[in-house]
Amino acid sequence: LGPSGTGKSVLLKHIIGLLKPDAGSITVDGKNVVQLKRKELVAYRQNIGYVFQNGALFDSMDVFENVRLGIVDESKFKDLAYAKARVAECIRLVNLQPDVIRKFPAELSGGMKKRVGIARAIAGNPKYLLYDEPTSGLDPVNADVIDALVQRLDEEIGVTSVMVTHDVRGAFRTADRIALLTAGKVVAVGTPAEFRESTVPEVR
């Protein structure tokens, strides 16, 4: 959590290695991401699914091809039978109907686009999921649907999720631990219950 412009999305991009920090290190599974060479970075990213703020779907591709892009293993990506089965499974996991697979992004609602973005992020069987504002721009009902989906995926496919969000209510409902980022620094970390009791001025 944190106000706009404080570095939440930038932090996610550092974790996945899209940006390099001016100083310091980012350690994931005992590896310093900053020091990874190109091939090591490619292998490292295969364990991470990234859900972009606006869905970031390719307008010229249907849902099948968009989700298929998330299959990071090249041989599996090229195996059409595997790709069809995997895409269908991912669409099911995000609670979309099978007929969505042949639609194009322009035919989808905002909430459906977000879910297709999540389906693409899980297509490669990641260990970690990074969500950049997954509920932004959604009405409260669809925001609740996405929050519930994040929780269910954590349980059903066993991923660890890191979510950047402005939605305090959603964060309190979905998170095991919350970090508050202010002016580029983490000023508080704790459970939702600890945050409710916190005396840190920024948390209050």
C-alpha cells in the first residue's frame, strides 16, 4: 500500500528485473536479481507471473493467443494440444466461460480483461505472482471478484502473491502481510490486525 508516486509499481519492476536499482540488492530465493546475467534472468523470470495494471492484452490477438503468451517453456508453447489444454485450464481458473477463448480484447468488459491478464500470468505455472493494481478502474463488485480470485489462486495453485494496490479494504481482506510504502521507504510491515492497531502516523 502507499500513495501515488511513492514507488509501488517501480518496486514490482525491480523484483522482476525490468529495472535495476541505483543501489542496494533484491534477493529472491537466495539470488540477487541485480547480479543475474541475461540467461539467468530469463530462467528466473520463468518462475514469476506479472499482472499489469491495465491488463496489457494485445488487441490484435484473441484471448487464446494472449493467454498462450504466458507459457514460458518454448516447447510447450509450440505444442498446440498442450497450449489449448493449458489456456482452457487457466480460463477456468479465473472463472471465465470457455467461449471467451475466441474473443478479442475489444469484446471484453474491464473485469474480464483483468481476468484474462491473470490467466496469462498463471499460464506458465509460476511460483510467484506480481499484481500491479489489479482492481484499479473496476467497480466495487468486480474489485471484490478479483480480490476473491487472488485468494483462491493462492490456495488452488499454491502461488505466493505480491499485490500493489490503493484499495485498503481489498488489501485488508486478501493480505497475510501488508507493507506501507511512503516516499520510497517501507514505513510499516505487519498483518492486517497489526495495521489496525498501529500507532505509526502514516498508517493511521
